[in-house]
Amino acid sequence: MTSKTRMVFCCLVILSSLPVMARAAEEKARPNVLFIAVDDLNHWVGHLGRNKQTKTPNIDRLAAKGVTFTHAYCAAPVCNPSRAALMSGLRPATTGVYDNGDDWRTVIPEDRCLTTAFRKAGYFVAGAGKIYHGGFPRRSEWDDYFNKAGGDPVPAGDRGVGGIKFGPVDCRDEDLREWKIVGYGIDQLKKQHDKPFFLAIGLHKPHMPWFVPRKYYDMHPLSEIELPPHRDDDLSDVPPAGVKMAGPQGDHAQIIASGRWKDAVQGYLAAISYTDAMIGRLLDAFDDSAYAKNTIIVFWGDHGWHLGEKQHWRKFALWEEATRAPLIWVAPGVTQPGGVSDRTVDFMSIYPTLTDLAGIPTPAHVEGRSLRPLLSDPAAAWDQPALTTFGFNNHAVRSAGWRFIRYANGDTELYDESRDPYEWTNLASKPESAGALSELARWMPTKNAPAVESRPPANAKNAAKRKKAQQKKEEGDE
């Protein structure tokens, strides 16, 4: 081979390798994603100021790193539909996934999901803990998934009141599964990745049961516990559909009869504090990792939680406490430390914001809107209210000033959030409310898909087992 031929050959080799080199450089430049989900965490976190008793120094320090949203709302106040909507970009009214027993996999193909969008873009996609609802896993969406966290210890004695499960456990932090879930995340952050990563870490607590190490109960002495703001007559102006959702004769009646309302509040606060400690472990590892300067962090709670407000417990309602949860973003080169946005947003924005920030095309089916303008300028204009759905054709629209609830039977509620932040006075029947009702009604879904049927068991022998497991998950810790 002559020198001239050799030179031509070398040039051809170099030229042919340029596209590969360019793709590798692009992948290396793309930001990683740390996706942190927390189950049943309402807005009782320190920096949001809704409850002064809560102690969340680690969540608060994450908020201080970027932009926190003071008014962020779930797509559905139930684990399964909330997560299916967030991960697919499709609202519950579009898919018909309304409840914990609805198998979202039958109506949401894998190619619609957030994980798939990142895998197609060349990301390594890994997860641990609760990202989707536990009853319907689809592991084919992930390159790697940790599912060996095991169970949690339970108290030897007191375990709460009826279905509201709480009580201190004499155990170590590492005896709970959250320790192992976070440990998986820490291990991933210590590894050298040859591709950008999307790392999802889903913490179960403060989902019930609130069985956490005793030291977290000691952080919230029972003698100092205050009940959340409430009124005994709060349901007097709530229409029948709303009262039915509240179910005052269920959990609340049992709590009142037991005289242990403060004990339950203590349990929830203790579970939050334990979760915050686990988040602290993850953030410490992240700060010490090689990825601290090129990773987007999004932190979210899947929905809110009532602790007796409106004589209601748990989620499963369309009021503020059941629908509002934390949302924090840290995006290198976009967010600035200490950003606070009071704009009213919902979690359908998470999917398109992540694809936008990562430079990935947002699929056409995604119904949310990117928050990037608010991440750059938390006070930027924003004209879209939050929308939450609970069951077929029951919806709440939350704007900066109002909450409008319309139930499937036509019952309505309207609250002036600027004057009535605990939603004690229903203004829907007032003549002067007609303008607000008309404006908010235009954001209600025009399509309400029928509910998805629960997935049938693989065979008749497993039917009873599946039913029992589903009941346990709805009442317990899934």
C-alpha cells in the first residue's frame, strides 16, 4: 500500500467514525436524571410551611438547591392512577385508569412511557422501590430494577386505630426496606456509567403503616402534637357526593372514638422524618458523586393525605389536602438556588419537562406542558391551572385563586383559596360565583374514558389470593 493510499484509507476510517464519535459525545453531554418519588407525602414539608411540626431538613436542603413549587397537584389522589398518568403522560380521564385495581398496562403501551422515551435516547434506565403502583409491574421498561427490598418490621404492641396503622418499632433504620432502596441508588451513583442514566428511586414511607424506628417518634413528642386546622361542621355545606368521599363514619369516627387523633398525627410526622433521613443519605451520596454537576433532580410526592381535615383520612378525595404534594426541580444551567414558584401546576408536567431539559423529543401523546419557563424564572406567566381526577367524571380544577370540584352526579364545590386556604366555605351556590365557575369549568375534561377493568387472574386458583393481596395493598403499604 502506497503512502498516498494509506493516507486515503486513514481519512476514510476517521470520517466513518465521526458519526459514532458525535453520538458518544452527545450522550456524554446529556444530563443524567435522578427521579425521586415519595409515596403519600402531602405538603407537610418544612419549606412549604403548611405544618410547623414537620421536620424535613434534607428535603428542605434539596429545595434550596433549585426551584420548589408551592402549589403542585397530583393527576389523581390514588397511587395507581397518579403514577400511571405521570409516567405515561396520559391523564386518567384519557386512559380510564382511575383506581388501584385498574391494570394500566392494558391501555398504556410501553412505547408511551417516560422510561421508553429515555431509553430510545440512549439512556441507561434503572429503578428501585415504588415508581409504579406495586400491583402492576412492567419490568421490561427498565434496563435494571431492584426488587429485593423485602418487608418491614412491625411493632410488638400498639399498631394504631382500625385501618389507620401507626406505632414505633424498636429497630434500626437499616431494618426497613427504604434503606435498601436508597442503597441501590447510592450504588448506582458510585458506578462509572458509559451512558447517561435515568435513575428512579421510589420511597414507600410515609405510606401506611407508619411503623418506623422509635427515635423518629421521639422527634415529635405526643405532648407537643397539634391537630391540623379543622372544623366540626366542615361538611355541612358539602354536597352528598363530597360527603360520601369523605366517609366521616369510617376512619374519622374510629379515630374520634379512640381519642387518639394526636397519636395518628405523630405517626405520620414520624414516618415523614424517617423518609427525610433516607433522602438525606441519597443526597449525600449524590453530592459526593461524579454526577453532581450534570444531573437533573426531580422530587415529587404522588398525592396528598388527609389527617382529619373535613372529617376525612387518607387520600381518595378532591380537596387541597388530598391533592397537593411537594415538587422540587434542580436543573444545572436552568434553575438557580433558592427558587420558589407560586404558580399552580400539576404532575402531568413532569414528563414533558424532563424530555425538554434532556433535549429529547416530547412524544405527541403527552398531555402535560413543560415547566422549563418557570424553572428559569419562577415568577414567569403561567395560565394553566392544575387538574385532578378521582374516579369516573369527578374532577377538581385548581387555579391560583380557586378550587372548583364537579362530581359525576353534577354536585359542585367552589373555594376561594386566597381567603379560605382550608376550604371551609363552599361558594358554589352563591350568585356572585358564576364568573369563577364559568372560567374554571372550561378546564374540565371533555372526554371521560370508561374505567379500565381489573386484570383477571392467571387462573382460577389464584383468584382469591390476588383479591386478598389487592385489599391488603389498598389498606396497607402498597
